[in-house]
Amino acid sequence: MNITIKTPVGDIVRRNFRTTSVFQLHHIDYCCGGNRSLEEACQASDISADDMVRKLKTVTTQSDPDTAFINSLNAAELSDYIVKRHHAYIKYNIPFISGNLRKLCSVHGDNHPELIEIKELFEESGNQLTMHMQKEEIMLFPYITRLIKLSEKNASFPPPAFGTIANPIREMIEEHQTEGARFDNISKITGYYTLPVDACATYEVVFRQLLDFENDLHRHIHLENNILFPQALRLEREWTS
């Protein structure tokens, strides 16, 4: 895998998802910031880009079957995968994490008032992500599936109410940035999920749940921003040309 300091971060991850372990270690955003070059991302984080290239090349000596599977899917299949894998994960986990955060606040909130802020941030994220997924499942993803069918049949149909697919995609990307920033805030408030000395078992469980949720959200956003949306835009251009 050829990696240079000019390679976009999102493209590196698209070609081998194992590279996320390196980016996460250095707190480099590969999902919302996937369009930045490796050099730009390293400059923002005050990290040597040449050192990063060496680390990434070491990681990519191993292939990643999951990456190969994702890259084998067309846009409609990838949309379906995102709904079944990532949307389902969010819908299932929001009530459990919210409930555990409320319990944690009731026990440790006096000594750790930052937990109240974390709870509020997560609940706001849960509400916004729920509406975000509804828009994708009702409007955007069905249109992407329709584009695939049109390309296979060389057919046409009236343009959608939103005009061009670039409009809802732009909105989805903006919402991704908002939620990515919100979880970055949660991560920093928790000291990157570092447990305090008086943490109980529930404290440990909640921090693990939040970390898992954030990691899943990053992959979810990466699949859409760096793979699905570029495919969908390309499909529409080909259909309308």
C-alpha cells in the first residue's frame, strides 16, 4: 500500500481499516477529517508526518478482510450494511448507555460533576443521531438504491424533491461533524476515558460503553463520508450526464 504525506487520511483508512489504530493512538480524526492529507493532519496534531508514514506502512503489511468486504459492496449494499450494522448498534445502545449514565450521576455526580455534562452531551447526541438516521433511512439511502437500479437498467426518473443528492449529503456531513465534535468533547472531559481513583464497577462499564460507542460512530461516519457519499455523488453525475 503506497502511503505518502500527501495521501488523504480517509483514503488511507478506506484501503486498510487497520490504520485506524495508529490514527486513534494520536487522536487524529479519520472520519470527519478524512479529506485532509496526512501531512495536514499531522501538522494539526504536532506529529511528524514521516514517522506516521512509517507506522502506517508497518500496520498495512497485514491485509484486512473487513476492508476488502466493505470495498466489494456497491452503494446500495453499503447503505444496507450501515443500517443493519451501525444504525442498529446506535438504536440498541442509546437507552442502555443513557440509563447507566443517569445511575452513575446519581451515585458519583456530587464528587464528579463532569458526569452531568457527559450525560447531557450523550443524551443530546442520542436525540440528534436518531433524527439523523431517520433522514438517511427515509430519504437518502432509498434514493441511492434507486440510483443503482437506474444505472443497471439505463433508465431515468424525475429528479427528487431535494434537487441533487449533493444537498442531503452536505447536510449529513455537517451533522457528522457536529456529532464527531460532541464525542471529542466527551472524550476530553473524561481524560480519554481514564477512570478516577474512586471509580466503581459501573463507572468502568459506562466508560467502556462510551468508548465503544465513539469508536463505532467513527467507523460509521468514515463509511459514509469517505466511501458511500463519494460513490453516490459519482453515480448521480453519471446518471445525469
